[in-house]
Amino acid sequence: MVESWYRSEGMAIGPSGDIFIADNIHRPIISGRVLRLDKEDDISTFAEDFQSPAALTFDTSGDLFVVDDWAGQIVKVSPDCRKEVFATDLRNPHSITYDQTSECFYVFSRNIQKLWKITQNGEVSALPIDFDAEVEMCDLAVDRKGNLMAAVVWAENRDIGPIFSSLFRIIPASGEIILLHERQINQPGDSQSIAYDPASGDFFVLWRTSIVARGQWELNRVTTEGDIYPVATTVDADAMGMAISPEGDVFFGCITGIYRIFRTE
């Protein structure tokens, strides 16, 4: 564990291999920030004065894009920490990923169940995606071939349940959704994270292992075809955000700090 703070919401790997963390440490005061964790495990503030930073991604130019949930916008932060609004008038954007094959961003809104495509110049369009369920959380990741994956917490009716944690592959052009894996979980507040691993070409998914015991999480490596391989288990609460270093080490956040799982293979 590296350090303790209030809540890590999202994570991303920077061009130099540093870990960037969307941190809502100051809730309910509106003053979220983005932290940078370098290779010596030193933490510094990279950008601040966000309302509710929820997710992060980098484009190929090295600019950081921050989903500011409560503000309803995406903020672009340059390597020298200059901020500008990249896209606005979005209702509760909550996750983001960058697709370098098509040079666009995919952003999901948790409240209105929309998946947006945003071009490099900030043009926003809604994709024809329908999960046919009440989606509580949806984390996104895309590989170098343009395969878009979504780790989704959903229910047919969140007031009645049951609640499920699922992994989908999405075809943005057609709106087709392919279910790869599904499991029942404890409650709608539970979430999960997904990240792409360039070293293996696979995805890593952090999700709940039990529908009874809160705080038990399992890290799996998942192929685009849905083959699942266990990597590690952990007991903690509210795991949020995950990123994978160029060396293949897995970082994930929770309310007690940032954890690192070293790649041994």
C-alpha cells in the first residue's frame, strides 16, 4: 500500500509510467484533485479544483482527460498542467477510455444510461447502445485493436434486485453488446474496474467475489473472447479505479490507499 486518503475514483498510466489518480478526498466540499504517483512512490498534486473527478485517460499526445462527474464535463490537462474544458453539457459522465485506433474517446453516463463517442476535437455523439437494464456503474477500457470492453454493475430493477456484475464487449458502430461473463453481487453500491494490459494484450478486471461478504475482491485477467484467468484476491472495501504499468504491475485504489500487485510471470 502506498498512501491513505479519502477515495480513489479512477486511475490512468501517464506517458512516463507514472500513475495518475482521480481523488475525491475533500468530499463533500467541492474540491477534487488529480494526484500523480511516480516510480519512487512519491505522491504530488498534478491538477485540482475539480467538482468530482471520476475517471481519467490519456491520449497519444500525452494530454490527460479528466471526467468531472458533478460538473458534467471533460477537462483536458496538458503535461504542463494547463486546464481547459474539452467537452461540456454531459449529464453525469462517469467513465472514459481513449481508442487510439479511431482517435476518439468513449464516455459513459451512469444516470441516463448513455455511451458517448467524443472525437479528438470535442464533437459529442450518442452511440446506439442499450443494456436493457438499470446500470449502476460502468467502467470502460479499449485495447490497441479497438476492442471496447465494459465492466458493468446492473439490475433489471435496482429496488428489487438481484444485482449483477457483468463483462461485455461492445461493437460501437452497430451497438451490439456481447456478454462475456456474469455474476451476482451484494448490492448496487458495489462497483468494479477494468484496465487494458499492453504487455499481454488482455484486460484485467477487479470485481466482487461474494454476494454475502462485503470487501472481498478478485482480480482476473480476461481475453477479448471472455476467457478468465485468476490473478489475485484481496479483502478490502470499495475498490475503485485500476491501472496497469508498462512493466505489467497492477495498481488499484480503495478508501484505504493504493495497492500494487507485482507482475511475476
